[in-house]
Amino acid sequence: MSDAATPRLALLRSWAAECHGLPSAAIDLRLAAGDASFRRYFRLRLPDGTTRILMDAPPEQEESRPFVAIARRWAAAGLPVPALHGVDLARGFLELDDLGDTPLQARFRGESDAATLAWHEHAIALIHALQNRAGPDDLPAFDAELLGRELELFPEWCLGEWLGLAAPPGWRGLRQALIDSALAQPVVTVHRDYDAMNLMVQDESLHLIDFQDAVAGPLSYDLISLLRGRYCRFDAERFAQWVEAFRQRAQADGRLPSRVNAATFLAQAQAMAAQRSLKVLGIFCRLTLRDARSGYLARLPHFLAHLEASLAGLDGHAGFQAWLVDTFRPALTARLEGEA
């Protein structure tokens, strides 16, 4: 596709040339990645061989100020984030460090592989660093309203728009219980999409990206995003071991009161995992139906399995669990078969 056919790309090329005092013809840009938003990422190769990543975030659709503010704050706290080399908020352009092409999931070799487990340990250690070094005071609150909006994505988009199902009778009770559990946790800095795809491996170290939606929220949220993300499904024993190790470290650091015992924190983590799985089921249907994005429906069974595993660790929601087995899973399977 030529620059003439893509005005944003032509504008980005001109901006990069301005920033580096080069003619536009000397600017070598290649698409590096896109994501679920309207942002696109290009790799810039300069004449001396240096490479950078240019973020194109159309200001009428994406707000880049949070990304810039968080990048500066977290860098000052010694966290591994890409440096900002150029910022044009009016046009929605950023120039960042090039962290390479290796997201964390590229290092996974199956749930029981030693390297997969070790990389998860590294990623959990980075969560501790994030929560210990970066205070949540300047971030939006992950409050009851936001938690509720996320949960409503499930009945609106997954049930109503995609499957044509009504929410089951136990939905309102489950929704409130998950919100209450999340709000009972200590408030820390939350990346909010701490998935392997947003952790880049460079020189065998992890770097944080895609953190513009960070919030002040529940202690276990990023841990859950990692352990019940899109690439791995760990068994109940492994999950519980990681949650307990996280609890002990958080208490030793003073992030979690000592009165919170293992059973309580595990239940809070399971509730957080259920909340996130329900949100993801809704978001993936919205991305498909509203935004015409492909590839997301195939991931729904994976997150349904996460949801079922999470609810199995909670008391009081037998009716909703039975509905998942008797109604939701068959409807999901049939619809996916119809899409094939």
C-alpha cells in the first residue's frame, strides 16, 4: 500500500523525517504490529542502522497522554519501559525504543515446560517490582463502576449480541460478589493487560508495553491476567502455589495485611479470575461484531475454561456454574461450529 493511499502513514513518515533532520525519502518504515485498538506500530530504521518503534495513535480515536505520563513515571521508578524519543500528542505520534520482536509467549513451550514456568516466575517478579516501585495515586480508580462496566460486556456482547441468550437468574448475584471481592483487596498499580503479549523479551529481560490503561486497582489483578491469560492453562495446584507465593511476598513487602490468610487470598484471586474471564468473553465478541476483528472467537473456549476453573474455586454460585455447563457451553460450541 502506497503512502498516497494511507495519509496517516505519509504524515508519520514526514514527522519522523522532521524529528531526525532527514528527507522523507531517507525514512525506512515497516509495519511492526497492530493491536485491538486503533493503534499501529512501525519500525523505523535510521541511516546509521538504529531502529525505533513509531506508535501511530489517531488522536480522535486514541488518547496517548496516559501512555506518555505513565512511561515517564515508571521509567523514573526504574521499571523496564521503552524510552520516549519523540512525542507529538496533537498528531498522535510517539517514537519509542525498539524492544524487538519477541513477546513473552514466544518463549513458552507448553504449560509444564521448565522454561515456561521459569518465564512465569520472571513475570511475577516484575509484578512485584511494579507494585512496589510505582504508586497508584495518579492513576484512574478501578472502582465498582468500572468493574461493573467490564462485567456487563459479557451479557451485552457475548450473550445478547452473539448468542442471543438472556443472562441467567444467578448473574446479578455473581456480578455483585465479584465486584465486592475485588474491592476488598488492597489498591496497587495495575497494568490491566498484563498478558504475555504485552511483555517483551530483550536481552533475556522482560519489558512492559501497552500500559496506557493502567489503573489503581486490586492487588491480584495483574497476577490473574498472567496466570489465566490467553496462552496457558495451569492446573489448580500450580495456580494455587503461585497465588500463595504471591501472597507471602506481598505480605512481606507490606502490600497485603498479614491477617489475609491463604484461603481468603486464593478465593479473592479466583473471583478476580472469574471477573476477568467474563470481561474477556464479552470483549472478544465485541471486537468481532462491532470492530470486525478476526481471530478472537477461536479464543472463547480457552477463556470459558478459565472461567469454569475460577468458579470451581468459589462457593455460592452453583446455579451459574450449572447454567454454564447446561446452556452456555453448548450454545457457544454450536455457534462456533456454525462460524467455521
